[in-house]
Amino acid sequence: MKLSIAIFLTCTLLASCGPGRRGPLRVSRENPRYFTDDTGRAVYLTGSHTWNNLVEMNPPGASYTFDFQGYLDFLRQHDHNFIRLWTWELVNWDTRGNEQESPTILEVALHPWKRTGSALALDGKPKFDLTQFNEAYFGRLRERVAAAMEKNIYVSIMLFEGWGIQFSPAGFRNHPFYPNNNVNRLELDTADQARLKIHELSSKKVLEIQEAYVKKVIDTIHDLDNVLFEISNENHSQSTVWQYHMINLIKAYEKHKGLQHPIGMTFQYGGGNNQTLFDSPADWISPNPEGGYRDDPPVSDGKKIILTDTDHLWGLGGNHQWVWKSFLRGLQPILMDPYQNKVLNSGYDTKALWEEIESIRKNMGYTRRFAEKMDLIHMEPRNELSSSNYCLVRENIEYLFYSPAGKQLEADLTNAHSTFLAEWFDPQTGTQVEGGLVEGGKKVEFKVPFQSEEAVLYLRKK
């Protein structure tokens, strides 16, 4: 018997693991591969993030306003429950730094600080006063995080962005901290090689401004349960001490408010390594490809909650097999999504590539449905129980196997002296097939029922 994916999805509760009046996320003590909340269940995070979901990014003269509510609806349609909410520190984004076939210079707004007075910055607009906050920025921030909470979507607020100042042409000259762009006399060296110092602990004045900004962000959203933090996107490797400092600042400041939200540290580009992330005081991390996170992800041992992000593994890339491989190894996959293709205009510019990204979106949603269907908080990766080396298990209770290819799948049920109900799922079509009863106590050979020879097998104790 075959069931459509629509029926499959209605068999589980849509918002069973969503935020809102369940308390902020925290690392589970029972299974530290996952977050939990006041329900005690595992909260598995997965979803599509895109660059202009907080600040506007438009070509000169364009007036496109990002439809955030439409974006949230798109996420819910794919059963996603997580996004990175992007910031961008520069006043523009020169996409020549992204090797675009048709590069452009995007104007970026809003920013956290007011632009006041008659003196002009290098972009011809009023200079920044870094002691005055732009309330429109923080108002939008709260509004969008709150709107996401209404849709049961968790939001990681990106506090800083380090890729642009490294790789966007003339990035430092387009930063609010560049001496000609503000009224605050930060006494920074204008030489290009000094540009990275603003994300280090080299200037007391800069650090004070950054710390005040971080505290303002916390003040703005501290009462919302669906919040996580990310210190900085793809900052350089010498930013480590500064990022650790910011993590500890947030923990100390939030402690006085009676709430703690999870804090993430993500891949440092360039020159970073994954060990720096594992050694950090962060609650969650996003690694680079070291160790096989693209093709054969290592098993999560629970030292950190790991969100595997296509941004840090491919840039623009990935495939739906990677989604399942990550999930079965105790990781949580997320996608850097070109979405409407309005920011970067090449990379996903063929029908085949767009079909693949839609497959990634769908399969992230499929894994989330299984995460909610299972008692995930009590499950662990056990490669040795599957001929495919992909298995999540609560032994003798429930098993989830993934086979990327092949007509046969062997499951080691030697220590499972029970009868199980079997269900097959086809990641390529979203089709579920009942598999009948399976007796444990031995190794069992299964024939994959799908023409594609790719399959997910779920066994649940009868």
C-alpha cells in the first residue's frame, strides 16, 4: 500500500516541536546532540536561510522589499522550522567577490546605527553615529523574530558578518567603522590590511561599540523563546578570541535577565578549522568540510550540537542525500537558499540545479517529520547496525535506516527480541510504503521497494 506524502505529514502533529510558550532552547542533558525545551522532547532544527531575510539588498534604484511573511509561508510549506537571520555589516555588497557571471553592487539597508548630520560618508549618505542606535533596525529585528515564532520557526540572529569585509571589493571602505564613514573618531588604520582588526580585540573603542550593540539586540528580543544567536558568519581565523569573548558576553548578560538562549559559532573562513569550534564555549557549531561533512558525515558524539550548513560546506551546493546522511549521523542540516535569486544571480541558474535545491528543501522537511514522529531524544547513531552505515536507533524500540543506493539493506536486529512494524519511505518521491511485520533477534535482509534504489526504512516496536 502506498501513501502520499500529504497523508504521511498529516499523521504527525505539525507544530509538535515548534517554539512558543515552551521556553527557550537548551542543550539536552539526556542527549546533547539535540536541543530540548520545557517539553523534554528533542528539538531537531532544519531549514532554508537566505541573505536578505533581515536587511534589504537591492541594485541601485531598485525598491524591492523582501516579503518576510511570504518567506515564512514558504518555510512552513516545506515543513522547515529554522533560519539564520542574516546581517550584513557593509553598506553594500559587491558581488564580484562571489565570482558572479553578472556582478552587481547591491545597496544594503538597514544598519544598527543612525546616519545623522550634514557630513557625508564615502557612499554619499550621512555618516554613522555609532553611539546612536537606529531603532528601525531593532524594530524590524523584533518584528521578524516574533513573526517567525508565530509560525513555529526558530531564528538564529546573526550578530556580525565577517565574509564581506574580507572578500567584497573595497569592503573596509564600505564598513560603518571605516574612519571616513562615521563621526566617532575610532582611530583605526585605513590601510586595507588593517580591515580585519575590527573583529579582533585590538581596539577598545570598537569593542565598546560592538558590546553595546550586542546588548541592544538582547534587550530587543530576550523575552522570545525562538531565539538563538550566531556570533559571526565566516569571519577570519584570527577572530577566535574575539568570538569567544562575545559568546561569554552574551552568556553573562543574559544570566541577569533570567533567560539563556543558545549561542553558535560557525566556520571561520579563511584559515579556520573545526577544532576551534569544538573548543569554543558555544552551544552549537557549523563546521567546514573537514572530516567528511559533505559526503560521509562523522557521527555526532554530543560534544556540540552540530548544524551542518551548505553555506560552509559548498557555498551554493549540496544534495538531498547529504540531508539524510547528516540526519542519520545525529546532525541537523540547513540550506543556504538562493530563494528568489535576487541577491546572487548565478550558481543555481539551470533547471537541474533548481530541481536539486527543491529536493533538498523537501527532504529537510521529510527528516523533520521523522524527527517528530520518533522519540529522538532517546536515539543515537549506530552505523554498525546497518549495511549502509546509516542508522538511528533506540535499541529494541525503534530504528531508522537510510540506504543511499542498492537493492538490498541488511539490518542487525540481533539484540532486538521484538516484533516491529516496518515502513519504507522514498526520499525522491515522498512516497511511503507499508513493509509489514519484522521479527527481531537476528540480522534481517530487506529488499528496497523503490525503483531508485534509495530508501529510508523505519522500524517501530509493535
